[in-house]
Amino acid sequence: MRHVDSFKTGVKQNKIYIFDGPHGSGKSTFLNNLLRKFEEYANSPEGVSYEVVWRLKHDHLVGGVHSLNSLTDKLAWVLENDGQRELASEFKCACKDHVTADGYFDIPCPSHDNPLLLIPKEMRRQFFDDLFENDEFKWHLFTEKKYEWLFQDEPCTFCVSLYQELIKKYHDPLKVMDYVFARPYVFNRRLGQGVSVFNPGDKPLRHTVLSNEVIQKNLDALLPGSKRVSYLYSRYAKTNNGIYALMDIKSHNTERLMELHNIISDGVHKVEDIEENVNSLLFALMNPEDKKLLDDMHAFADRVEFINIPYVLDLQTEVDIYRENFGKHIDESFLPRVLHNFARIIIATRLRTQSEAMEEWIGGPEKYALYCDKHLQLLKMEIFTGHIPEWLSEEDVSNFTAKRRQKIVAESEKDGWKGLSGRDSIKMFNEFYSTYVRDDKLIDMSMLGKYFREFCKNDRDILPMGFLDSLLRMYNYTVLQEVKESLYYYNEEQISKDIINYIFAVNFEIGAVELCEFTSDRLEITDEFFEHIELRLQVEPADAVAFRNSVQKTYTTIALPQEMLRDGLLITETSLYAHLYEKCIHNLKEKVLEPFLKNENFRRAVKVFNREEFKTYDRKIQNDITYMMENLQKKHNYSRQGAKEICTYVVDNNIAENFALPVK
């Protein structure tokens, strides 16, 4: 996208853009998608461009239109009587293609020039100045780089030659302009019109110079005695103002790349004695081992722009590739996040184990051993998707500045050049999916672990040691939070009131009795009052006084004078309230499962949910479990079967006991 933006704002340079990446990185898919979208846009009303069509009156031709038709008929008769009926038919059609019903003869510009380029260069600024009012668009037109072509580009050699000859004939530029028309430039990759793609096995054309005999004969008839208007062009003209692409620099494409040298340097191509302007986007795909070809072509050094296409590192993109290849219905066969964890394992093979930017940010990764791998690859994947995991400490979140994020992303340019390719991942997913998909059970983490542990026996270095165990721990933490959140239903209105009372109370001494001006509650300010709320906030007793002082200072220096009095916010809209409220809710959710997991009836009822024996359990247990299952479906996109399976998984494996989260 940065390269696309540079086309509009930077100085125009003739270059070939080479998409460079390892085998199976998706270069061909990327380029095909790019060309398809370009073609769709270029043929849409929003993206349409126009090309020159010269429309000349047949009355100006020697012998007139009837003489032409008569000659055509005679030639066709000769061909037919010589047994060449197909050729005779093609000759008739070729003539008719250029003759309109009202007696005009159309000559399309072979280089697809924009009609505005036929305005003499020295007159264009005055022309546009007279054409447009003095508004914002006109200012952009005269000042921005993306419009420079309107004032600097030259029309093709054919259009210049025809224009000059018509000027000699009629001595009137306005008369000549009467013959200039515009039509939409239709892009068609299959016909090589506007978009042309060459594969290494495509043999070079026998005839490198193209022409049209019918048009040439009529030009000669229109301009007798002049041989200076030649309707000649090359295949490069067919993609002028379009895209010329080479798929892999091998075999015949190596020769084509060599031919592009002069075009890239000077923007022109020689067609017999004529210099043809070439103003196309030049693309090529290249594998790393083919770069040595350019080492021997020093003239290309400053004319090549490499754009890296490494293996996919974005989690969502990798999953979308599976959906594109196997259908979106595959999600229905997985428990939530298991499909994404398959993608995480594939991406882990493509990441380097050392990251200076990550180590500088996090420091010692061992503090997150319960949620992340020792090389922080799982955290890096989350950063690439734009997600900050909730298990990160407040200190690390606050230290994650924009500059640090840019450094991590910039460092990722070195990732994606090894590991499992796109083709490998699709093949492995097909094998995994066909092995484990079932109607009666969703694909879970145990199946994922079994498959990849078996795979790693053949290549022990493909994944960092312990990565699969770390991935399972992160998954366990995530599903545990989902189950807790789905079971949580505290009275949040009362929690809000308690937080407001606490913020108000820290401004008074112990023993005071005050009426809270925000809730109208009568508060007896005692240690027990503070401890009741600080217990929910998980404040250690030894830190209680310091914590109260910190809250009181924030309230009196930021919340009250700036946010409430200056900005007119309510106390519930201040950053202090939001922080304490979120902290309280988080800690309450952490402990929500504790009383249930100690209840053996609750554990057994989870396993028989949605079966007849579930109705034999206590009404409260039924209500709690039903509430939890419904929330898992509504909030976290579990199916009914998936909600039951994940709750059973959490209960059977005592997941809650494995996580004792630090105070946030």
C-alpha cells in the first residue's frame, strides 16, 4: 500500500516491481488477485479511463465509401473463388469493424492514449484554467503530483504523426480536433488488452510488429503522398497505461525481462523506425534462487524495486486461506479457537525464535510462562493481529508504545522466509481435517496436539521445543476466562455504587461519617468499610494505605479538577472510576468458579447437561449451568454442543486450579 501511495505523491520513476518470496508464499495468488481486482475496477464506472479514437469521414477517402465497398467485395469474390472462403469472410469482417453505419471510419489509438494528451502541451494549462472554475479541485489539479501526467506526457507517435498530417491538410487545429473522439479503455486480461501476463512456458511471438492493413490502406488513401503515418505497434502498446506482468523469471520470461531493459530506462520501445512510448506498470514474480540473474545485470540495479511476499504471518489471513480452499463450513467442525490454533502452529514454523524488539519490551519471558512460549512467538502473533492479550501486566501494556509496535512490525520483515509454505499448510490442513472431522464430536485441542506431535517426530526442528505445550496453556487460560465470564452475574449496579463510595470516602479520615454527594449514601468510614471493597480489588492489607493515598491523589488532581469540573464529565466517566470498576469486575470474575468447582453435583451436572438426568439436579444448579451455556453461545460463538464440551473440558482437567493470576 505504501508503494501505491508513492505513485500518487512521489516523483515518477521507470521501474519494474518484483514480488520476491520463497516457494509457496502466495506470490502468484497475490498477483492474480491484484490483476483481477485491477481489471474489475478499471472496467467499472468509478475506475473507467478513456482512449483516443480518430473518426474520419469516408468522403475524404479516394473513391468514397462505395468504391471501398466495391473493392472489398471484389477481393472477397477472388478469395472465395480461390477456395479461401474463411479468409474472405475474415476480410469482410475486418473492414466492417472499422466502418460505422453513418459512413465514418474509426481508428483507435494503438497505445490507448488519453484524449487529453492531444491538446498541445504548451496549451494544456490554459485549457484547464479556462475549463474549470477556481475551486478546490482546480487547485489540486495544478499542484498535486498525481496530475502531472496531464501537463508532461506526450501522445503516442501514431497520434502525433496523424495530427501533424491533418494539420498540414486542413491548416486548422480545431478542424483536426473534430476528428478526435473518446471511448472507454476496456481492460481484458484474456485478450491481453490493458493487462497481459506471461508464464515462463509462453513462447515468444513470431511477429513482434503488429499492424492493421485495412487501417493502413485507408490512411494512405486519406493522406496521399505521405508515408509518415504508419499504423505500427508492438505488444507493449496493448498494455500501455495498464499492467505488463511476468510470472516467474525463468525460461522465456528471462528473455522478456532482458527486453524490458530499454523500456525501463527510457520508457520507449523501437518498432521498426518508430519510437513507441511505454507507460505501463511492470510486474514480475521471482523466487530467491533466481535473484542471481539480476546480479549479472548491473544496469537493472537502480531500476528494480523488490516487494517482499514472505509466508503469511497474520493469523486471520491464514485461517481465511483455509476457509477459501475448503469452505466456510469448516468452522462448524471445530471448537472455537482450535482452528486458529492450527494456524498459530503453522505460523510458528515461519517465525524466528529470537526477537530483540520483543525482548526489549517484555524483558524476561518466564513471567508469562503460564500463557505464552519462552520465545514470545504467541505474543508476537497477537501483536500482528492488533490484539493485546489480557494476561499482559499493566506495566507492559503501558510500555507498548507506538514506537515499540513499529519496531516489532519492522523486525517482522525478517520473518516468513522459512518454515511451512502456503502449499504445505493447505496440504496438512486437508490431512488433519479429513482425519478428525466427525458428526458427533467437535475437533478439539487434544486432536490438534496429537496430529502435530506425530508430525514433529519426522522433523524435530520444525517447531521450537515446548511450543505445543505453551499453546495449550494459552488456550486453557482463554477458555477458562470465557467460562468464568459466562457464569458471572453479579449486581453490577451495586458494584458501581460501591466504587463511587470508595472514591469519595478516601478523602476523609477514619471514623468520619459523611453523606456521599454522588450516591446520597450515608457512609461510616472505617477500616472495615475500606477492606470490604479492597478485598474485591485484590489489594494486599500491607499495601492498603498506599493504595488509598494513590486513589485520593488521582481524584483530587485529575478526576475532580480536570475531568469533572473542566470537562464536565460524570464521576462514572472518569478514568479513575473506569480503572477501579474494571479491576473489581475482573477480580470477581476470576473467583466466580471457585464455589461451583468445589460442588461435586455442579461438576456432574455439567456433564449431563441437555440430557434427561440433568433435570434431577437442584434447581439453582440447573439455572446456573443453563445460564453459563447460553452465555457461551451468545458471547463467544459456541454451538450448543461446543458449549457443553468446553465446560466439561474445563471441569475434567481442573483448568481453574492451574491459573493463579497476578493482581492487575
